[in-house]
Amino acid sequence: MSYYWDVVKDMDDSQKLELISILIDSMQPTSAKRHEAEDEGNPLKPYTMEEINAMIDKSEADIAAGRVHDFDEAMDELEKEFAEEERELAMAEAI
């Protein structure tokens, strides 16, 4: 590997760009084939109306039971987390 490193170090910028182009082009078919294989192994199926209605029913039940967070609650939690992280960072910098 050090041989290749030495070869690349001696290249000028345009040669390095050309090498990067060649490497990217050589990876594209491999990457595309991998994605195709993943899609074939795990094809997505559309939801049925029964499944959609069941999801809606569950969501409505969660809302009625109060098992949800609204946007303001979520943002308050995030702000508290950020404030705590900033406090910890300030303490670490003080040390």
C-alpha cells in the first residue's frame, strides 16, 4: 500500500482528480448492483387499507390516552438537552 501512496503523492492535482474520477466510475456499478440486491431481498409492499386504518386507530387511541408529545413539549425537551450539553461543555473547558 505504501507503494501506491508514494505514487499518488508524486502526482499533480489534475492527475489526482483524474484518479479520483476513475475510482468513482469503477465504484458506481458495484454500488448500483449492491442496492439492486438489497431491493430484491427486501422489497417494499404497499400497505393495505386495513393496515392503514389499524395504524390510524392506534394513533387515535394513543392521543385519547395521552401517550403523545406535542411539538412544544418536544422542543422544550431539546432545549433542555442543549442547555445541559452547553453547561457540561463550559465546565469541561473551565477545567
